[in-house]
Amino acid sequence: MKDYQHVIRLGIIIAVAFTVFMVGRRLLLPATFGEIGHYRAAALDAIKSKPMRHAGQEACADCHSDVLEMKSKSKHAGVHCESCHGPALLHTEDPDSEFARPYKPAPEDRRVFCGRCHKENVSKPKFMPQVHLDVHYPGKSCTDCHNPHSPD
């Protein structure tokens, strides 16, 4: 029996570690964690309680069908309006009082704005056009050559 003491000690250590882990997990995880997958179910109620800010691309079509038609045939077809223009619910409710972005950035700021998605980065997918902003026509605005709704 003396030869098996190390095995018994290891078993006790594993049992204690497992117990500490399970007690710690129970104390640290929110009560609703795991009810709907790897998420905290109560987070849905917290999100629902916040006021809506996004209108959705369908709301843009009511007034800007020409722009959506152009965009639907371009490389930006899968990019939703509010990805660039920001939350537009207030704009759809009162177009005169609320302006949808991109706030008409100054030409030198458009490079930074477009660069949020298109700045050269090896971790981005190959299908996404990437631009080395310091080399690609420095000093020019992206919109001097590209229409953001149809950048082809």
C-alpha cells in the first residue's frame, strides 16, 4: 500500500482542485449564464431596455432608393447604410432635425474614415480591398476618385 500513496495524494489533489473550480465557477458566473448557449440570458432584458437607435436599411430605402439601387450593384452591396452613416432612427423620424453621418468629413479626414475598413492590414480577408494610405495617392480624398456607394 505504501507504493500507492502518491497515487492517492494525486487523486486527492485533483478532487480538491475540481471542487475549488466548481465552487469558484458557481460564485463567479452570473445566474443566467448558459441558459441560451454561452451567454448570460439576462443580458437580453438589459439590451431590450435600452432605447432603439438604428432604423435598419429598409428605412433608408423609403427616401434614398436611388442610392440603395446604386449600392446594390457595387462591392459595398453587403455593407448596411448605418455601418458608415451611424444610427439613423432619429433621422428617419425627423429628417430635417437629425443628420445622418458620415458628417461630411473634410477631405483629409475621409482617408481616415474609409481607412477604418480599407487600411492595409494583413489580418483582413483577401477579398476586401486594402490600401496603403501613405502610398495610395497621398493628400487626396478617397472620394476624389471613388463614389462610396459604388466604389467599383
